Amino acid sequence: MRATGFEFRHRFWFIFLLFWAAFAAYGIDHRSAGVALVLLFGPVTGAALHGIFGLAAVLIGIAALVRTWAAAYLQSERVHDANLRTEGVVADGPYRHLRNPLYFGNLLLAVGMGLMASRLGFLILVAGHLIFLLRLIGREESELLATQGERYRAYFDAVPRLVPSLRPRVPASGLQPRWPQAFFGEIFFWLLFAGAAYFAATLNGRSIPVVAVVGMGIYFVMLAVLKRRRTAPVG
């Protein structure tokens, strides 16, 4: 189950379409997944709504933290590159606990945002993310196995794919994290967390689309900066 080269190069837009379809599903299913979950355990109260959407914000915050931790051990240009990069294997930081921490962060984001979508939207967002991410992972890992050989095979066999191990599976290599570039590269996720936290505190749904639009604008500016860094002459 491997993504095509087209899917990998345009993975941002495929994920964007999943979010669009999930929230557009409110036109078919008018009940929020978060509200539906609250109803399973009792009446819908203000405290219950703050709690369930607070949980959504926490999941999104953890997603931002995991992705930032992972990006600290990579160059942001590599994280957001449209092309598949297979020139090396990183086995430090969160990569000692699972092979794909960036995609694990995406999955946590899908669950958190899904609680704010409709019930149908939650299914679209989470199931769609899981299928698409597994396709992306399949392509990346097959290319790494082909280019890195036994070096990657040993790492592949020791570290789980998408469910993190509580204990590290490989020894630390001594690679030092670079936090400033990581936070810069993952600023979109942190903005989504801020919007979700504000929504959980106020239950003002207008904050989410505003944060999403502003965040996308900042995201494209960031991509432009990273592209300039990649193409800048060395020396």
C-alpha cells in the first residue's frame, strides 16, 4: 500500500482536502462528534462541552509537540520538502520510539480536530488520515529500504511504525536537537492548538476558521522561506 509520487509531492493538498471534506460534512450530519460523545455519558452541559473540546485541544497540542520534537532532529526544509528524501536515517529523539513521529502527530491532529467536526466528518478525517498516512509511510519506507539497505533494515526491525514504544528501541546517537527551526517549521500546528484552546474556553466556533486561514497564510510564507534556504548557494 504505497502512495504514488504525485500523492507524496502534493500530500499537503490531499490532507487539506480531507479537512475540507470533514467539515463540509456538517451539511449532511449536523451533530458534532464531540457533542455526540458527551451524549453517550450524560446530558450536554457547558462543563461537559468545555471538557470534550478541551480534550480536543490537548490532543492537538500533543500533536504540535510531537511534530516539533521530531522536526528538531531534522531540517525543516526536509520535513516540508515536496520530494522524498532518502539520503539518511535519523534515529534519535522521538525516532527512538517510533519510525514516523511526524505522521503520528498528524494522526493526533486528525482525532483532535475530528471532535470538532460532525460525526461523519470525524470518520472522514480519522479514517482518511490513517489510510493516506499509511500509503505515504509505505512509499517512504520502501525507498529507504532500497537506498539505505541493512542500515535501515535494522532500524525498521527494532522500532515500531506508528504506535510509539514507551521505552526507546535504539540507543541515542548524540544528535543535538535544533528547537528554533523546529518551532518555526511547525508553527501552523501551534496556531491550530491556540485556536482549539480558545474554542474550548469560549465555545466560540468562529475562532477555528479564522485561525485556520491565518495559519495557512503563515504556512505558505514559511514554505517560501524554506524553499529559498534550499536553493540558496552555499558559501
